[in-house]
Amino acid sequence: MPLTPKHPSESLTVLTDLVLPSETNHINNLFGGELLARMDRAASISAQRHSRNISVTASVNHVAFTKAILLGSVVTIEAKVSRAFKSSMEVYIDVWVEDRISGVKTKANEAIYTFVAVDGTGKPVEVAQIIPETELEKERYEGALRRKQLSLVLAGKMKPGEATELKALFV
């Protein structure tokens, strides 16, 4: 029986936390590994909300540390499934830092993770497809197939000539 498609908003996960001294390096910036762990937790919840199954991290496809996150900062991580394939899901993560005085949020980082939904024995299970609604969701949805093909080509699991979405960028 085919699964009912879902919207990215159904998997939205928002985690907000404070940067504490034990989570910073010697210049009072949040450790990159600490941020990666926070993003992984948010992405995991998002993937599980979408699949309604155990979801495990398959890969960290992209991480951009574009802005330092300082000690005492309020950090908000937003994750949602951008595209679903057979059993895997791409989860796009945006990281925001809130100015303590003005309350203005600035995008600090982003990442793209891939999760696989599994049953209780660890066997991959099928997930529902995604129907993007907003322009940003549509953009991320379209890019997900190119990103997947690039990952498969780089891993040697797909021949470059078979990566039709990638080829289309150059023709």
C-alpha cells in the first residue's frame, strides 16, 4: 500500500538552547562538534517525525560554519525533511543565533544530513514522499536529487553518465 505523501512542515523540528562555558573552545566559541551533535539530534527527530520509524544518520552531506557562535548565545536549530527517496530522507538544517538585546535572529550555519528509516531489526523501510509547499522548500527539494546523485558518483555507487540531474546542469 503506497504511503501518503507529506509536507516538509510536518517534520519541522525546532531546538533552542543556550551556549554554556563547557561547550566552548579557548576563544569562547561553540565547539563545532557540539553544534554537529545538536544538529544531528534535531535532524533525527525530524526524520523520525516524517517516517514514523527509527531513523539513523547515514551521512553528513554538507556543513557550513559561516558565523562563530559565542558563549552565552541563544541558538535555534530548525530541521525538516527536504526530500524523501525510497528509505532515505534528506534533512536540511538551519542554525540561527539570537541577539540577546534586540532579539533579532541571524543565520549562522546550515547543514544537510541524510537519514535512513529502519525497522526494529535495522532493516530499511519505505518512507512517504515529500510535497514541498514554499519556494524555499521547492528549491531544496529540487536540489536534493542532484546532491544525492553527486554523493553516489563520489562514492563510486553511480556512474557519472547515469547522473542525469547533474548532467543537466552542464548541458
